[in-house]
Amino acid sequence: MLAPSASMQNRIAMYNGNALKIGLFGANCSSGRSATKVPERWSASWPDCLAVAKLADEAGLDFMLPIARWKGYGGDTDFHGHSLETITWAVGLLAATKRMTVFGTVHAPLFHPLIAAKEFVTADHIGEGRVGVNLVVGWNEGEFDMFGVRQREHDARYDYAQEWIDVVKQAWSCDGTFDFDGKFLQLQGARAYPKPYGDSRPLVMNAGASDVGQAFAVRNCDAFFVATVASRMSLAGTAAKVADVKAAAQKHGRDIEVFTVGQVICRPTQKEAEEYYQHVNIENADWGAVDCMLANKHITPQTIPPEEYEAKRRYFAARSIGGYPFVGTPDRVAEELAIVSQAGVRGIGISFVNYLKEVPYFCDEVLPRLQRAGVRAKQ
């Protein structure tokens, strides 16, 4: 284990000097972040997750970030229809790795905060200070219906999440017992032992896209995930977004790190990479799953003109599911990741069509280039 001192500074740095933290995103869900029908798509089986985590840990990648998914999106592949629950998944990976941080993703309305606090502390002791919390308030009504839980109005979701994280942090820090009297949560004589590993607490991350969601993140979290498909069109656009988030946090006397997501398709030649990208994301897209995801956002052929719907459909398949596409040679992918880092982004969760088959090439070819660019520390 490489976490002898689990201070918040060390936790946020993920115990290394890498300017750009790189992790694997979505490996606990079938097909990962690629709504595709290609036969080599990701299985998300436990043996494959365990194998890729060990490989990534040894290669020096910084974190694993899962998606909390309870129900698939249909289509020919039932995209995300098979998924491993994220906290127990994180516990298994923390026990099998030595360096990387592993996040659990938790829906606040579905997990009682005292139970979640205890689960994450247990994981934290197993990983000796290497667990992280990805807190989500939820948006998929179909999943919430499975639990008999009704979604609150948008802003009220974050009001509840504020009470939730307040209870969790009290459980992690309060000696003895404590009471909590909120609008949503009322607790009497609550107590939780042991405390997190190393007299600090797990990293907390959130990805709220709305103004209310961003405000919640800058008040409470150590890391904020932002989608950068639009802002990645220029270094200045990304830098401006990072600056806005950091300035908002500083108004609360806090620092926050900005993370983003992307899909990597890296091949020896640009032609190979671009052809495979087209093959996976367009020619063999699981359009039924794409339609279902768009419908969850109330985007259908009935709500917008057909031409606009088709454009959104192709854009969503090509970019929005996996995030910004890093497609090309090792030189090209390294160059674009370096630009992300130069803009002030602290970390990126990347996905692959098949993590186990593609991560070794990425680590062997792209990571050394990022080291030479000064973005990653030499192992």
C-alpha cells in the first residue's frame, strides 16, 4: 500500500505528483461508455474488472471511477444492462491494488447516509486511504421507480443532498453521538466508528451540470466533473470553465479540482484510429439504446423536428455517451491530453471499447509521451 499518510492533501493528489490524473471510467457497466454492438465491447464481468484494475494499478494510472447503474437502456445490447454495484466493486478492487484511488458512486436518495458513511469507511480501511465518493443526486426516473422512490423537484434534490453529505461528514468526524434535525433527515443519538483511515476523510466528487449542481459541488466537494465536449474546442474555453469553477469555490474559502471525461481510441496510425471510431460509434451503434437515453432526457422525434433529432442522435452516439473523443496515434492522444492539463483540468476519466485489450497499448505508448511532456511524473 502506498498511503502511509492519508491526509487530505495526499488524498487529493492521489499520492503522486502527476499533474494530470488519469483514471478508467465506467468499467463496472456492460459496454463501458460505448453504446455499440461490436462483439469485442466490454463485458464488465468481475474477472475482467479485476484484471484491468491490476494492470492499470501496475502501470501507474491514478483511479477507477464507476457508474451507479441499476437498469439497462435497452437496444440490441441492453446497454448497461449488466453492472456491478459500485461500493462493493470498489472494496474488491482496493483489496487487490496498491496505488490507485477507487471511487464508489452512490445515489444519495437510495442510500441512507449513515449506511453509506459506514460502507465508505470500511472500504477506506481496506484501501488504507484510497477510497473516493462520487455523489450523485439521480436523474433517471425509471431507475428510481424500481425502488419505489419518487424523484424530488430538481433544486430540492440538492437540498436533500446537502443534508445527506452533512450527515456523512459528521459520521466521519464527530466523537461520540450526534443529532441531526433537517428538513429531510432527522437523526437522534447517531454514532459511527471507526472513523476514516488516517484522520482525514475520503475524496468527495460530484458532476452536477446545472447552476444549482455546480453550487453544491463547490460548497462540498473536492473534485467537480464537467463535460467538456464544447469547451474542449479551444484551450481558452476549457481554461475559462476551470477558472469559473475554482473562483466559485474560493468564494466559500475552498479549493476544488476540475475533472472531465473522454473516450480513447488509440492506434498506430491516425487512419486506423478514425476508421475504428466510425466503426464502433456510428456504423455499429446500438441506436435503440441511444434512443432510450435521449428519451430519458425528453428528446424524441415527437418533441423536436426529425432533422434536429437525427443530428442530436448522431452527436450523442459519437460524443455525448463517452465524452470528448481522443482519437488518433499515441502522439495525437498525448498532445490532446496535455492540452487538457494545460487548461487547468486536474484529472480525466477515460473509457475504451474494450479496456482490457486497449489499456496496455495506452499505458505503453501514451503515458511515456505524457511524462516527456511534463504532464505525468516518471514512475
